[in-house]
Amino acid sequence: MRFGFSTAGESHGPAGVVLVHGVPAGLGLVARDVNRDLARRQRGYGRGGRQKIEKDEVEFLGGVRHGYTLGSPVAMLIRNDDYANWRDRMSPEPPQEAPKPITLPRPGHADLAGMQKYAFDDLRNVLERSSARETAARVAAGGVAKKLLAEFGVRIESAVYRIGAVAYPKERAALDAQKADESEVRCPDPEISERMKAEIDAARHARDALGGEFVVIAEGCPPGLGSYVDWRDKLDARLAAAVMSVNAIKGVEFGMGFELAARRSSEVQDEILPGEDHPARASNRLGGLEGGMTNGEPVVVAAAMKPISTIAKALRTVDLSTGEPARAFKERADSCAVPAAAVISESMVAVVLAEAFLEKFGADNMTDIRAAYDHYVRRIGAGEPR
Ligand code: EPS
């Protein structure tokens, strides 16, 4: 089966679960490999009270033995510690007394269309699954993908370059992304980070929330992941879909992104120069992707996140139990989750790259994949086998 994953679990239910399939046998994998990113996802200035309750860690339920994958699905469990406080409202078994339904859909959330689509009269049935809590399970899947890619020298990082009106140059954020973990907003510049934090404070005091922009960089990808042959195989399309699937993401761009549209061709292509052992590039304006394939330059994906839709300054809605005008439902929420979205998007990028990597080099076991990879990089002169 090709590499990929499915998740299950509700935000205040007992746990999140992820099943990662298509993982080759013989990959070294321990809980620590995955838990590091789970902790990075939980950080970020502007998070609400929930992250103080949770300490996300995985428990392997299948697919790993004595620190190595078996080629069977890797199943991981992440418990929701908050479930203890929600047992009555979220128990899988019928409760003694049904909780009062929530009927005030929030503009911008999945609430209204979700209730219409699934014939619910309680929007908790929608919000529990549409909540970004689900992304913890995605990050666990991303941890497996990152571990696989790291065996071949692929490193994935991210940096935030906008929170609300406070911005930093995207190119500089991408260059210094390795410093982003030191910042509470994942911006590599300490002074801009402080301004971003002040921006978040101001929004919170106004009972509002903020979005922003971030960039994910994958270095060390060999050329030729993805393909130009069929539209479904084009890697930029697959990466865009994966990043767009992260809650509240409204736009994705590569390299110089939408700015490319305003320039002349000669100003935007990455010229090919003779290199030591293989052709080199004079620039990376296209973000490491040409013709739906990696070209050996760092893959640079940026995304715009809209502000979170659960806000204290509740917006106008309709009470679905009466049809009367009302104010939207308000529950504890984050005031900014852009730093978390950057980490989640690293995971989604890793999953797509791992899938494309295994398409190119085989998928059964690490020994055969390594042999295919070594042969390929030798043939195209893209450096020494790792
Ligand atoms: C979310 C609402 C908040 C966030 C949550 C996403 O949860 P709660 O309602 O429990 O306070 O903290 O994100 C997470 C729980 C998480 O782990 O990222 C929402 O409505 O989407």
C-alpha cells in the first residue's frame, strides 16, 4: 500500500488515533522521534488554556517492534487528558442525561454546513471533529515521514513571517528557519517576534483572533520526486492540497509565489549552470519545483492562514433551534495558532514527500530503498550516496 495515513478521534473524546500505512520495514522508529514534533506543535504564543491540560505523546499500538518498523501499519494513540473533564458530554456510550444541544453556529467554522450535511441538531457533533485537535494525530504521522526522509538527508523546517499586520521578509524567514524554534511565534527575528506577540495580545484584548503566513522548507530532496507525466502525480499540486487541508489555511504558494505573476520570464526562472559533478542553479525562485517534480533545490512552500473563527467577540448568527438572530457560540479557543499551523504543515509536507520518495525508490524495506536511492544519485551525479 502506498505511504499515507488516516486519523480518528474527537477533540474532547478519549484519544486521537493515527494509522500510517505503507511504511517500509526496517526503519528505526521510537516514540521520541514523534514526540519531539508533537511538543513543537503544542507551543506558540496565543494558544488558549487547552495546551496546559495536554501533554501530547504517542503510544505505539502496532507496526513497530524493538525500535524498528515491520512493514505493517504503524498505529499510534495520543490520549486527550481533557477527556476526564468531558466524559459526560463525550462518552461513546449513551449518557444518563443528554446534554443541551449547541445551536449557534460560528461564522467561519464548519458548524453550519456540517450540521446541514450530516443532519445534526447539535453542533458539538461537528466541532469535535473539525477542531484542530485532529492535527496532533497528523503530526504523529509526519514524525514517521520525517524519520524516513532524514535517513536520506532530507530536513524539513518552518518559520512564521506574518502575524496579522506584522510581517518579516519571507526569504529571510526561509533562510533562518533553523532559528524559529527559539521564538514563541516561530519568527527567526527576535525583535519582530516581540512585535508579533504584542499584535496577538492586542487582538486578544479586543476579544478577537489573528491569522498569518508561514513558510515550510524541505532541504536535501533528490531531483525527480513527483512527475510531469500525469496531473495526479504532480508534486506541487499534491503539496498544495496537503497544506491546504490544514485547518484555516486559505492559500498556498511556492518559491516567489504569486509575485511571479507580475515579473518577466527572464526575471523568475532559475538558470542552470555547470556545477562540480552535476548542473547547479543560480537561484531558487520557483521553490525547488519544476514540471511537478523536485529539481534538487530546497522545496519552499508558503501558506496563508485566516484568523481562528472562535472568538470572544461573538459574530452574528442564527439560533438554529428558533430561527432567530443570535450571537455565535463561544468556547475556549486560541487567539493565534499560526506557529502551530507551521509545524503541522511541516508534517503534511513530510508525508507527501515520503510518499513521492517511496514511489521513486520502492517501498518494501529500507535496504532495497537505500540501494535504489544510492544507484540513482550516483547515476545523476547528485552527490555521494548518504
Ligand atoms: C480548537 C479549539 C481549542 C484549541 C484546539 C482547536 O480547543 P479547546 O476547545 O479544547 O480549548 O486548543 O486545538 C487543540 C486542542 C490542539 O491540540 O491543537 C478548535 O475549535 O479548532
